[in-house]
Amino acid sequence: METEIEKLKQLRSDREKMKQRQETTLVAKEKEKQGGNDATATVCPECGSKQLVHDYERAELVCQHCGLVLDDDFIDRGPEWRAFDHDQRMKRSRVGAPMTFTIHDKGLSTMIDWRNRDSYGRAISSKNRAQLYRLRKWQRRIRVSNATERNLAFALSELDRMASALGLPRNVRETAAVVYRDAVDKNLIRGRSIEGVAAAALYAACRQCNVPRTLDEIAEVSRVSRKEIGRTYRFISRELGLKLLPTSPGDYVPRFCSGLGLKGEVQSRAMEILKQAGERELTSGRGPTGVAAAAIYISSILSGERRTQREVADVAGVTEVTIRNRYKELAEQLDIEIIL
């Protein structure tokens, strides 16, 4: 009789534990639906541990401490296929390129490929090529539907051309496209050339992303003058509220050293010279490219990798006279002995 009573008690306690587990699981599912569930927020009801692991092969949420399965019915949001190399992954993937601001429609529209082949790579018959040609032509036309999109399409292609000529990274192109779109939204293009505003947006993006390029470099690859780019840049930065700090000479040092084929030791010494010059306020009121070129010239002499003033001037885009004046100021104020 006593053994049966003990069994009943045991069954009752097991039933209560099971009920408690089910309630905890329901609470966890509710939290997951509301977007507030993660592995640290849920606690194991058996041992109180927070070390929970998602086993995606079995679709289970398991306590790492005691092995209790808290949930056995969560959704695997990954693909249903497997890939063992890059080619397989690209072939089986069913998504397109990410959204980008560098295309007027943000890259969300479809495009008919220029190759006359179907999805299996087979050549399209000559009978269907004329129809495909017409479809391709109309697809190009309907992608640009109004004047604003036509403006954006031309300006963003111009931005991409200039950025490619200057070798600028992807984040600078995206930032320049966003600046240009903001200018279009605020109607700042009216009365100004598209090329001028695009060049000014690219210059502003270079400043924002700490990849500085001078106005002369932007003017070389654009179809407008340096004066117009500077005037348009000042206008759009004022209207759009772009708070950009003055360019530091140190931002130019890595690029100039790379162009001169100098080692990292020369670059480090040039940065140290510029740091000392900044502490003594020798860089304020002077062109950053000239100061950077003078620091590199001094550093190359001190490191035994001498470069002539002509070579440094060609890479930095300044005159030899500027380098002479700046390096004499730095050498005198910082007590640097230079043996020519």
C-alpha cells in the first residue's frame, strides 16, 4: 500500500514538473514572437542555467548545463540547400545584389542581360533574338521614367566614373551618392551643372570618409573647373548642414609614401614629425598637402631613403618652392638637423 502511495506522489510531482516546463516553453515562445527572446534572456527551468544552445540540426533549444530540451519546434531560417564551394553557393542562391545608392533605382529593378543565352547557358535561337532585343531596349527605357530619375541616372554614372578614375573605395561612392540624393531632394541642383554638384558631392564624401582628395585631383577627373567645384561644395555643405573638419596633413601621408615607394619606417617618422608640428601649431593656416609633403621629405632624408623635392612634389601635387618653405619651417621649429 505504501509503495503505491509513493508511486502516486512521484507521478504527481512528475506531472507538476512537466506542466512547469510546458509553461516555461510557452512563455519563451511568446517572447520569441515579440522579438525579445535570445539565449541569455531565457533561463532553464530545471537548473536555472542561462547557457542555452540552439541545435539547428534537430531544431531544439537545449540547456548546455543539464541537457533539458526547452523547445523542439523552432524555425530554421537558413536555406534548404547545402553548398560545398563558392560556385555551388552562387548557383543555388536565389537572391540578387544588395541595395545600393549608386544606381538611380537603388538596384531593385530587373535587368535583361546583354548575352544572348538562356538561364541554362544555351544560345537563344535567331528567331527569338529580335524579340529579346526589343525587350532589352524597352527595359532600358522604362527604368528611367521621369526627369528626376534621368538626372539621377546621369549624375550617379558620372560619380562612378570619377570615383573609378581616382581609385576610391565603395563606401566613398555610397556616401557621395547619398549626398547627391539629399541635394536633389532639397532642390539644390537648380541653376547648377549636374557635373559640378556631382564633383562637389564626391569631394564632400572623401572628407566624410577620411579618404581625402584635393580639389585639384577632383577637378582633373571631372568636366568642371576647380573654382566651380569649390563654390558648389561650399554651397551644398552649408545647405545640407555637413559639419566637416579641416583635412589633417596626416591623412595624406600613407598615400604619398605609397606613391613614392617608401617603407613603413619613413611613414611612421613622418607621422611623428607631423604630430610634433601639430602640438606646436605649425600646421594651422598652411595647406595640408604641402605640410605632409615636407614631413615626408624630411623623413626620407633621416631614414636614408632620400627622395628629391621634385619627386615628392609630383606625387603630392604641390610645387618644389612650397616643400622648401615648409621643410625649412619644420626643421627650424622642431630642431631637426638635415644634412643635404
